[in-house]
Amino acid sequence: MMNTLAQGLTQEELQKEILHTWSEAKETWVIHIELFGIDLSINKIIWFLWIGAAVTFLILFIGSRALKNRPGAYQVIVEELYGFGRRNLAGQMGEEGLRWLPYTLSLFVFLLVLNIIGLFPGSYPVTSNITFTMVLASFTLIIYITVGIKRNGVGTYFKNFVPEGMPFKIVMVPFMFFIEALQEFVTRPLTLAVRLYANILAGHIIIFLFLGFILYLGTFAALVSVPLTIVFYAFEIFVAIIQAYIFAILTQIYIELAIYADEQH
């Protein structure tokens, strides 16, 4: 049966089988909503985004308000998550950065939940959507610019874009300001968004390709592709954790760099 299915599939049909998770997500589980001519329809992508947000809310908000003297498994998970954030996220450069722990820890848990949910068959990996990761990166950009200006003042914040004592100031000062502004406003948020998006997307495509070998090459391919898929699937769980952590820790670092911008020069 598998051989017959493989022989009956064209390359385009196989590609559709592999990529249908993304191509059909916008047209699945749709609730059509239109407001003032604007399409606000809810689809599979939005449903799983909401599910991830709800699970994050249950873990952090509800969990932090249901503490007991004799903790159960649920409370232990919440406490361990907070301990992890306190040790590995907050206060990378100074104690003032601690105030941003609630945001960066929530960001880490939210992304981790979405990454893990995306590994379940039939779900949708929200973090493999570049629009979503760009929105999160834009939030990080807005936060660290706002914090930097509020903490140091507009003049001092932008003055720190250019190192003191530069030669050929007429040429070098505008050039260095442009380079630093490009890094601050474009490179940082773009790499933040693309790193998460690309790693999650690539992992899912590789898993689908391994499984696609069974359809394209027949039953004997399963002897190789299924074990490789299982191994890579386990590796993707590790990637899900690491990529959530990288996004959160870089967000924390960028915010603290903005807080202590004046002290770095």
C-alpha cells in the first residue's frame, strides 16, 4: 500500500503533503469576521496562538496565585521556572534589570509553550511564522528604546551611538552614528525574529522530509527515515527550549544595554 501511494504521488503532491501544515493553516478552523471592511478572521494559526497564551497564563499567573505550604507538582514547576528565570534571565548586568524579569520570563515560557505545542501532530508551529516573530521582536525594540531614553535622556541615549575621541569627526561621526543606529533599530530585532523563525521552520521541514521519504521511496525507506525522524524529533524538543531561551535572554540583554548605555562609554 505504501509503495502504491509512493508511486501515485508526483513531486508537487509530495511537496504539498510535506508543506500542508503551513499552506493550509490560514484556511483551516476559520471563523470569518469582518469589521469596517477589515478581515479579522480567526484561523488555525490564531487558535494555536491563543492556546499557547492560555497555557502560559495558567502556568504563570494562576500558578503564582495558588501557592501552598506543601507544594504539589504544579507548584514545583512554577517555582522551578521562576528560579530558572531568576538565575539565568534577570540582572545580567545589574540589579536594575531585575524589574524586567516578569516580562522576559513570561516571554520565555510563552515561546517554549508554543514551540512544544507545534511539535504535536495536527498542530501549528506558531513560531515558524515570520510575522509572529517579527511582532515579538518589534515589542523588544520598542521596550529597549523606550527604557534607554527614559533612563538616560534622549540626548545621552543617541550620543552614546558614537564613541568619544574619534578622529576625522566630520566623516566618522555620521558614519558611526548610521552604523550604530542600523544595528540598534534594524539588525537586532531582525536577527532576533529570523533566528527563532528559521530554526523552528527548518526543524519541522526536516522532520516532514524524513517522513516524506517513506511516501516517495517506499516501505524500505522507513527502516532509515523513521529512526532518524525520532532522533531528530527529540532534538527538536531541545531546540524548542534553546530558541525560547535565546530570544528571552537577548531581550533581557538588549533592555539592560539600554538601561546602562551611559555607563558603557
